[in-house]
Amino acid sequence: MQDFTFDWKTKIIFGKKSEEKVFDEIKKYSKILVHYGSDRIVRSGLYGKIIKSLGNGFDIIELPGVKPNARLSLVREGIEICQKNKADFILAIGGGSVIDSAKAIAMGAYYSGDVWDLMEGADGLGRVIPLGAVVTLSGAGSETSQYTVITNEEKKLKKGFGSDRIRPRFAILNPELTYTVPPYHTACGIVDILSHMLERYFGQVDHPDINDIFIETSCKAVMDNALILNRDPKNYVARSEVMWISTIAQNDFMGLGRKSDFEMHKIEHELSAFYDISHGAGLAVVMPAWMEYVFSNDKKRFNKLFASVLEGYGPKEGNILEGIEELKNFFKKINMPVSLSEMDITDEKFEEIAGRCTDSGKIGKTMSLGHQDIINILNLAR
Amino acid sequence: MQDFTFDWKTKIIFGKKSEEKVFDEIKKYSKILVHYGSDRIVRSGLYGKIIKSLGNGFDIIELPGVKPNARLSLVREGIEICQKNKADFILAIGGGSVIDSAKAIAMGAYYSGDVWDLMEGADGLGRVIPLGAVVTLSGAGSETSQYTVITNEEKKLKKGFGSDRIRPRFAILNPELTYTVPPYHTACGIVDILSHMLERYFGQVDHPDINDIFIETSCKAVMDNALILNRDPKNYVARSEVMWISTIAQNDFMGLGRKSDFEMHKIEHELSAFYDISHGAGLAVVMPAWMEYVFSNDKKRFNKLFASVLEGYGPKEGNILEGIEELKNFFKKINMPVSLSEMDITDEKFEEIAGRCTDSGKIGKTMSLGHQDIINILNLAR
């Protein structure tokens, strides 16, 4: 294990009806920005239920409209609203995009410059508005993580930022709230969870023993439960397992003592910045292609992983290409794409994507990837 | 999974030389009670190193003398010192007993009555002095847990208490600080870690899927690393794995979504209140006896556990008694006792111990244990 510092920070409130407990967590605040996406949560009654449970003691300012791949324009709007209304807490109700958007608003509200500068790496993040999350979709793990990913739609850029300051104060996790998530988005979440663990798994550090085991067994569990949800979307046990693993997959618990640079995410972020595809679907395409391209650099690790997560994968040293094919088969079973062509993406932007992935130099731990390597991976993904 | 609330709270600073980072964590405080046990940490130079790293900006009040099975008398002394000196932070340097003692002092400092009343369940815990820990012995996991266990030496009573308020603010985990722990105490810690996980494992709840897997794989990892430390006490990897698992075994991460009543601990606490034996050694004796007495009530769970943690345990449904014997063999390999007679304990106090264990009614989840059951278990442990 490498040295590490870890501050979990987020209080977890897990279980049935846990969304009724928001009041206790925010009672010391007064002006609340409630941030969410489509009116699905209004129609389902969840929004009304939460607002009613808060009583009359708060000034509630509402900002809906978050879309998948959270947009900078709405973040800027949120910052202006918070400043104008002196909001002292942000309540995010939704999945990763909503929570990411809330985090960026929280960052920008007290910042003197433009929030995009922070996303691009500028120093100067000081005070942030505290936030909390009611999760309605498992996958991103943003409810306990220190990360936010925002899309600048004008520049067609997607940037990630991380700081312990933007970890939510609490996360409300009621598996029942995910019962009505459409199968496609449930599956996108599953791929995102797997990728969060695997980016860490391939982080290349000596002796990551117990975290290796946690990742391997959690990947297996997520895949098993994904297949259960395929046929039984209201299975409480499966929704619970997926929701909990989603949370610990991205708050860095699984990555303690190792380093990673999230190269699969980097490639997918550039893809979805151009094409506005679902992050999980993009990852389902990028992941097998990346594996195929780099596996010969660390056969031992690929064999260890596949032996743990793939039923019937060859006893000691399997054929890794067969393992990758089996992973693709799993993605197909949950109706994820496994090629760019399925999403009508051609090689038109490959050069530009590769350029952006490597604009600060090579990326990747298992293999150091330059401009041409990214193009080769994208070609394998066609 | 059952509904749960979980607040990790403690910031983890893990790795080599991490004890040099105490200053950053306490710089906003001014009057520090430094609490520790024997002068081992003074002789090793650790104490001097930490004090030196703090510089001259603090009032340091020193309270050494914590013994294994932390004593109420010293806790009372610590409370008086804190009140007199207006201590605003407690720094515990040591293992579980030191940190438990620090927690009890933190509880008592602002409490109007006697701290023992709180330990016995009285309401009224309000403000506590914040505390942090530098860990020198892996096992109790007190550095991130909400629990403290204190021995009232006059009454020969040992009581546990839990509250999120007494979770340390930070835990400094440098595996190298445990290099010089004598083999016997390393082994006691190993048994304590296993017991923290197994008390939760046998907590009887439907569908504890992923946490079951975390416990099974962590028990296996702890046992494997214990054998490595047996022959190579300065193995950094093994010390790291044990230190980290020790921490997550008792801060409730492994117990989320289930209930447990820690019946093995209860029996051991009464034993060590009378005989002042090491907690881990007591558990090594109680655990197999408890297993032997209750296993027929949940053969499925015992088989699941042993199949995961014991090398060569029979393929599907093993002979559970053989598994228990194998666990005893492991304890013997790390030089732990497996019978009361090895610690010169006779049946003299069995009645009294059984009475105390059941003074608030029956205990235990796998089997509900009354007075005579406790005596039967103790007899199996002879």
C-alpha cells in the first residue's frame, strides 16, 4: 500500500423512506437551493414528498433542468441564483449529473472568477456552499465522492475536478427510489460502477492486497445483481447491493493506497463531450477496446481479475482475449453497446479526441498512451 | 440489508512517517492532553518525536499509565486534569486501551456527574473534548470506532459504551510503529480483529451479501498475514494489511445493514474483568467454545464462513466441528491459548460471570443464550 489520506466525510442514511430524513440534516440552514433534473421526480411524487417533509421553516429556491452530462450554462445560472438569494445549502435530488452540477454551483458561489477556470485547474477554491444528496440513480457515486464532471457545451469540453471540500455532507440512499429507473440507465450505471473500480484496479501499485480483493468481489457482485435487475427491476436486495457498491466504488475507499489516472474515463469524457452519449454506454465501448490494446503489458493482473469475476474463466492462466469477449457479452446482456458504430460514431473526430486526451502528455498506468495509441484504441472500439 | 445510518467521521492518515503530521490536525487547539500507556513509546523515541514535531505553540499536559483493560481510576484522574487545565484536545498515543481511556476522559470532562454512570447507560452525554489517535498496536480498531470499553477495577466490572460523538477526529496509521509490538500482543490483536468481524457476521440478517464477502475475505487476509508476521514481524505489507483491516473491522463499515449484540465480547469482557487477561487471548478461548455450542442453529452460515477462510475446508458442506478445530489450530500457531486452563482459570466464577452476562436478559443472535448456556459455553472452554 502507498501512503494515503482519506476523509470519508459524507454521512450515509440508507434504507426505505430515508428521504424523509432530510429535515434533520439541513435544519441548521435556512435558504436551500433544491437542484434536480427532469420532472420525473415531480411526477413520481418524490419532489413533493421531500418538500412537504421540510415544513415551512426554509426558503426553498428551485432549480430543475440538469441534463445527463451536466452543463456549464446551468451551473452558471445556479451560481447566480445562489448569490442573489444568499443560499446557504444545496440539496441535490437525482443521479450523478445532478449532484455534479450541485457541486460545481457550490464551488462557484463564493469564487471571485468564473467557475470554469476552477474546472480547468485554476487555484483559489475557498469556501463552498455545503450540499447534500438524495440519490435516484446508482452509478456515478457522486453522492460521497470528491469529484465533479462538467461539460462546457460551447467549447465541447468535459472536465473533471476533485476536492474534499465538495464531498456532500450527507447522502440519502433509498434503493426503492431507483425502482423506476429505465433499464438502459440502470445498465449505464452498472458500467460506470465497474469502471470506477477497474480504473483503480489497474492503478499499478505493489501490494494492494485487500483492496484488490474488495474490487474483485464487488465487480462480481455488481455483475450478478445487474443480471437480476434485468429481469426483476424492483428487486430490493439487488437494488441495495448495487446502490451501496456504487457509493463505495467512487468515494475512494476502494482506491486507498494506490494511484490511478482514469484513462478509460478520460477517453470516454472526450467522446461524450462531442457526441453527448451516456457516460456508461461510452465506457462499455471504450473499456473492452482499452483492455484489448493494453493487456499484454500486465497479463498477470488481467488473469487475476477475470478469474475472480468471470464464471468459468480458465483455471490459472486463461486466454485474456476470451475474457474480454466474455465481458462484452455481459455488456450485451444488459443491452449496452460494445462498438462505436452502434452509437453512429465514425472516426471523424478520432484525431481531435486523441489530441485532447493527451494535451497534458501521455496517460495511462498499465500502458503509457500517446496520441496514436488513443487512435488505435478508438479504432478497436469501432 | 437493513436500514442504517453511518458516519465514518475519522480522517485517516496512513503510511510511513505519518506521525509527523499530527501538527496539521491539531493546530487549531491549544491545550493538549497527551495520553499514553507504558514508557515503551518514550524509550522508542516515538513520544519525543511527536512532541518535537508539535513545536512550542501548545500547552502539553502529559498523562501516561494506561494499562491493558483501561481503568476507571485513571479515566477519573484524566477528567480532573482536563477540567483543571481546560484541555481542548486529547491526543492518544497507543493501542485500544489508550484510545478507549482517552474517549472516556473526553466524555467525562464536560459531564456533570460521574463518567461511570455514562458507561452504565445513563443519559446526558453532551459536549465532549475532541480527540485524535496515533496507533501503535493493531487490533481494537478504537481509532475510528464509536466505542470505548472501561474496567471499573473496584467493582470488577467492564462496560462498553458507544456514540458517534467519541469517534476520533483523526487516526494516524503508520504500520512501522507496530514493528516492535511483542508477538503475543500482535496475536491478541489478530484475534480481536477476527472477532470484530465475526460478531457482525453472525448478526443474523437476511441478505447481507456484499458485507458477508468483505468479512469472509478480510478474515482470510488477516489470518494469512498473521502467519507472515509470526516469522517476519517487520514485514511492511503484512503490518499494513492488518492495520487497515483492523480499522475497518470495528468502525462499523463491515457491519452496515445488519445487527449484532457481540455475545462473544460480552462473555470475554466478564472474564477479563475478573482475571485481567488480555482481551484477544480471552476471545481465542471463548470463540471456539461459543461456536461449538451454537453452530447447529445455523450450519449454513458456519459452512459458508469456513469454506471461505479455512484452507482445504470440505468442498460444500464440511464437518463444522473440524472447522472449529482448524480455527483453534490457527490460534495455536500464533501462540494464543485455546482453553481457560492455559490461563489458570477455573470454574470458580462461572456462575457470577453467567449472571453478569445475562443481567439484562438473554444475549446472542445465532442462539439466544441464558444463564445456563453461558455456563455451558465456559465449560466447553475449560
